[in-house]
Amino acid sequence: MAQPVTAADTSTTIGSSGSGRLSSFSTAIRRSPSGMVGLILVSVIVLASLVGPFFTSELVADPDSIFMPFGSPGHILGTDNEGKDILVQMLQGGRDLILIGFFAAALSTTIALILGSLAAYLGGAFDSVVVTLADIVLTIPGIVLLTVIGAMVKLDSPLLLGGLVGILGWPVLTRTVRSQVLSLKEREFVEASRLLDMGTARVVVAEILPNMASFILMNFMISVRFAIYGVVGLYLLGLAPITDSNWGIMLNRAYFTGAYFNTNALPLVLCPTIAIMALLLGLVLLTRSLEEILNPRLRDR
């Protein structure tokens, strides 16, 4: 499960104008070598995955071209166990994983923000129930729970798969959001909003959460990484529908066809593995740079 960063000081970066923040943010990213590398990696992979399928032909099995190696004529990245071109599969196979990862991260972040902020703001019985529920979910290993649910439920929709991963990814971030809101709700501007009787929803949404924007952004990026880990794990174990072609399914086919023991089949193993590693590495570097940029204590070192 995702491990959120602590961002008690990032709320101080919210007070400047939108254009000024964007300009300073882009400048800071350009000055950060790791941030630029991460941004380039993520941008190239996401762009290729979203646009690539429109420029590729339909995958056709060719029994005479099974497990062709790198650099084969007409197949730069070789072929798989059915003779299908791996380059085409790489361009077509990233979109589902990326969309599922971002959808799952958005869902888990939304759940965490709602439960964590309301638990801290309202307190009492609601707070106790949320904390207890989070503790219960945290005691169960995430990949084990995903495996059990995946074996019991037919995950025949990318949205359903992303929803499952997202629903299981909220507890850690919920506890962190709760601690942040417990600190923010004691500040003067929140007390003033209470005195004006603005209502719980408006105080939380309009006054508290905007002061956690950078904190939310960083933890969203972390959630994307862990969502992709979970989805790839489900595909690799065969617990998600093997009906299309994506990087996780390619690794599943490589495992069950013995590609790991065939030197000619290295493209089927290496290509999706490198793509997933590059995407996750880019997200790690980008998240690290975002933390350095948005956290004043790290930025001023």
C-alpha cells in the first residue's frame, strides 16, 4: 500500500498567485536533474501509450515467426509465443495500465480525503470508526487481499479492476490526511470560518483542503505507483482478465509459456519489464522532486 509523505509545511506554498506558482514550479523542475528525467520518462511513456495505438496495425498471430529475437527483419523488438510483434504490443499495452493506475489513485485519494478530513474535523464516534476501519484494512497484506478478491470476483472491466485497487489503497493516506487536518483545523482562518457558520462541507472543501494541495498532489503520484504495482501483480498472477494485450499480460504469457528459460524469448520478458520499471522510476523521481520543490524545509536546504 502507498506510504504517503509527511507534508506539514507544504501548505505554506499555497498563498501565491496561480501564474506565479506555475512559473516558479516550471523553473524549479528545470533546475532539478532528477525532476527533469522523471518528467521526461513519464511524459514519453504516457504519450506513446495514449497516441501509439492510433498508429499501429492490428496484431496478427504468425506461427512461422514465434519467439524471434531483437532486431529480426520486420520485428525490431522480436515476437512473442504466437508470433505477434512485440513493438506493436508495447505501444498498445501501456494505455490500460496507465489509465487504471491513475483511476485507482484518484479513487483512493478521493476516499482518503473525504474520510480523513471529516474524521479529523468532526471527531467523536465518526473519527473512531474511520480510524478503526483503516487499522483493520492495514492489517491485511494488500497483494494478498487483491489476490483473494481477484479469485472470487470476475474482473472483466478495467474500471472494475481500477476500482478494486483504489478501494484498497485508502487507509494509509486517510490516517495522514487526518493528522494534517487535525493541525489545520486549529488555525485562525478555520476558526473564523466556524464563527461565520459556513458549514462543515464548505469549511473542509474551501478552507482546509486547498491548504493541502501540494501534499495531495505528491501523495496522488505515490498512489499511482502503488496502483500500477497492484494491477501488474494481478495480471501476472492471472487474476485479471487475459483477453487483451498489455504489459502485465505480456509478463503473464512469458511466465506460462516458459519464455524465462528461452534466450530467443527475451524480448517478451525484457520489453514490458523495462517499460514498467521506466514508468515507475519516472514517477519516483518526479514525486521526489515535487516534494523538494513544494516543501519549504527541503527547498531551502
